[in-house]
Amino acid sequence: MDLKGSVKDIIPWDGTLSSSDFSLSAHTFSEKWKRFNPSSPPWQWIASPKHHLVSSHKVEGYLSLENMCHIKSSEEEESNISQREEPFDYATLVCPEDEVNHYDFHIVYSSSYRVPVLYFRSYHSDGQFLPLNEIEKDLPGHSAKLRSESKWTFITHEEHPYLNRPWYKLHPCGTSDWMKLLFYGDSSLNKSGFVIEQYLISWFSVIGQVVGLKTPLEMLDTVVSNDS
């Protein structure tokens, strides 16, 4: 696939991706996450069975990062928002069951909005799912500010398109608009045709902040280095 040609053909580009472009960008994101964030579990591509209404040539699947543990501590519970501005750390170590919340994250392509969507859920070690008000207590302090000020960061509770179970998601209604502004506003991202390949990396560097998942700076640096 000719990435540069793919971008140049989109005039003007509207900030969206096709399902095949999502698959390409997802694999790039997964590979670079593994390379530059080796201490974290990798994002896995989960191939999904074809829906009977979807043509066979389309690539279907989603990225999955599961069983991330957020360790609760007395220090965290007593801290105020100003002390929790940085994304909190997830751990994968064995933790006391009463002190940890487990998180699953999925990046799924929305055929309606033609953009990626972050789905997530949280549960205790006994399998009991956390309601949103409990999840919000785990989120970094700046998350509430982002969600209150930006139309593209509000959380909804909807059925997972592949698992057919209720998950939380960050609604994608404004994603294409701010992605278009992001790429057209930074010449290092668009002038050599890296929009498709680097889309998910740039998208997650913004979206991940809402749930406390930080994109390694090295992943973002490669966007610029590819252009030099």
C-alpha cells in the first residue's frame, strides 16, 4: 500500500480513516508501543469474525490492552486534584486483591464516524465491574477538566461492537475535527504523507490522557524523524 499516495488522494482530508487504514495504523501503533514502552504489556491486535453484512475484503479487528492494574493507596485517596495532574501508573504485578482495580482498554474502529474509539471497563479482583463514579476516582486529576471542557472527551456507556457487552467509551463525535486540525496544523505530520500510518499514535497521545495512559515521547518523536 502506498501511504503517501493514500494521503495525497484525500483533498481536502476530513480527519477520518477507512477500516483498512485503521488496521494499518493500528499495527504501526502496536509495534511502536512495544518498541518504545517495553515495560508495559503490548497492545494486541484481535482479529474479529466477519459480520455477515460486511464484505469479505474488509479487515476487521481491534487493539486490546487488558488486565492493567491500578493500585489504590491511602496516599492517593487523600491527595487532591492538584497533586494528581500527571497520568497515574498502571502496574502488572501481583497485587493485594483488595487494593487493586483492573482495567481493560480496546481501540475499536467506528464505521459510523470513521475514526478510532477508545472503549474501557474496570473491575475488582472478584470480577465485579466498577460504575463510572468509581472509575472517575482512579482517573488523573486533569481528566475531569478535559472532559468538562472538550466535547470529544465525554464518556458514554454503550454496547461493545464486537463483544456485545456494555463498556464505557470516549464518544468520537468530535474526533475527526480535532484530528484534522492536529495534522494540518503541524507540517512535520502532514507534508510527507504520514497521516495514515501515524494517525493512531497522534490520536492516542491526546485520548490516552483522559484515562491516564501516557504515550511514550519516543513514539511521537518518530513521527517527526520520519519526515526528516
